[in-house]
Amino acid sequence: MLLLVTVLSAVTRPGLFVDQVLGGLVYGLILVLIALGLSIVLGLLGIVNFAHGALFMLGAYFSYQFMAVWGVSFWIALIAAPLVVGLVGVVIERGVLRYLYDEDPLNGLLATFGLSLMIGEATRAIWGGAPKSVAAPQILSKGMDLGITTVARIRLFTVLVAVIVIAAVYLLIERTDFGLSVRAGVLDREMAEFLGVNMNVRFISMFVLGATIAGLGGVLRGTAVGMDVAMDEQFIILAFVVVVVGGIGSLFGSVVAGLLIGGTAYLTPLYLSTLASITNIEAINVPGIGGLVPYLVMIVVLLVRPRGLFGQEGFLE
């Protein structure tokens, strides 16, 4: 049935179908960039970091400060803004989170929720509450003609950057001695430190890595569609949905879940619209269904597999 609806949608409205597929891909990859940091911090460090969405937002606003206020080029801001967010991550980790590693996860959740509120209010005080936007460089602001539709190059650039980052994080965690030492420290910190591994340095590094990736996602999202002070709340909830659906602690699961949620959020309204036009049953075309899809996906996945798609066995079971 799903395959049939997909074929019908692609045949009857090919341009719109391609737009939705690419839109879902870009949206899903932005969620993945945020969820990667959440998954690292939660899975490796055991902290429920509710402030991660604020770091994503800061990436967007720092890029605005660099580009619109200081006149720096997009390419410099693309590197500088995430690095500044990483420095903010150092302050958060050293100032607050390092005291919570062995505490009840609820303490970390409450602490980071408070940090999120503080960062949000600071952002509002510095840049104001009105939405902001920055101009993409000329090479990315143009559209690319695909024959049946035109795609903004900034979308394709976002896909490229996200894929590179995901691959780099996977190689770092799974294929290097550094990543191995981090995973070993999570399983048995005392033994790892006894063997000479400085776990404090590794934990700081992983938190800063997650913050930097979130900041990069904010730069890409802010350049493509603009930014506002509510974007942290909007995306942190969805990022948690991605982590839960993919399985807590699974980086691969976060990638799969992000793409799944992004794709379904964009394609479901198209599918329902196609069915409504074919069957003449307008009630099928539910307004605003795209915003509900991520949560519906989460409910279905947790009913079938409580630990998520790739979560550790025994979690919530």
C-alpha cells in the first residue's frame, strides 16, 4: 500500500514529490546533527542535556553576529560559530555538568533545563525577540534546476556537510583509540583511569564535540530558513524523539531515526493529499498532520520495541 501511494505521488506530482523528499532529507539531517550530540552526552556521559537545543540556537545566532553584524563571510562563520558554541560547551561542562556525572539523571535534566532558560533569555536580551535571517553566499543562494523542480543549493550543501559530519563522528567513536577509550571509560571508569586514561579530558572532549555539531546544525538551519528564540524549544523536543526512536546510546540509531522522522514528516501530508484526490474523500487530508508524525512514529516504535530501533537490550523492557 505504501509503495503504491509513493508511486502515485511521484507520478501525479513529481516536482512536489522531489521537493518533499529533499525537504525531509534536509530536515532529518538537521535533527541528526542535534541528536548526535544528545546521544553522545546521554549515552556516554549519562546526562540528559536539555540545554542542547539552546546550543543549536546559539549556532544560528552566532552566525548572525558574524555575518550580519560583523560582516564576516559565510564560510568563516560556518567554522567560527560552531567553535564558539563549543567554547560555551566547555563552560557548561566544567561549570555545571561535571558535578552531575554520578548523580541521579533527574538532577542533570533540571540543571540543563535551567541552563536552557538562561541561554534563551540571554539570547533575547542580546539579539532581541524578533526573527533574524542571514544571506547565504551567492553560490548557495541560487537554485539548481532538476528538470521537474528547482532545489535551493543551500539544501544540497546542508546534506553534504551533514553526511561528512556523521561519517567523521562514526569514525571517531568506532574506529579510533580515542573513541575506544571513551567507550571503555563509560563501561568501567575506574579501570580505565587505572590504566592511565584521563577520562575527564575525554568526557570534556565528547561534550564539546556534541555542542560544536549542534552549533553547526544551527548555522546551516539559520542560513537556510532564518532563526528565532523559540527554535531551541522546537528542535530539542524533536531531537529527544529521534534519540528515543533510534535507541539511547546508539549513534547509528540516531541517524536512522532522524532520517525516518524527517522523511515521514514531509511525505505523510503528500501521501494523504494524494489519497484524498484519488478517493475524493477530503477527510483523509488531515491539516497539520506533518507536525504530529514524529510523535506518532515514536509511539509506534516504542509499542513494538520499547528500547528503540537500535537501543541496548533491557532498556525500558
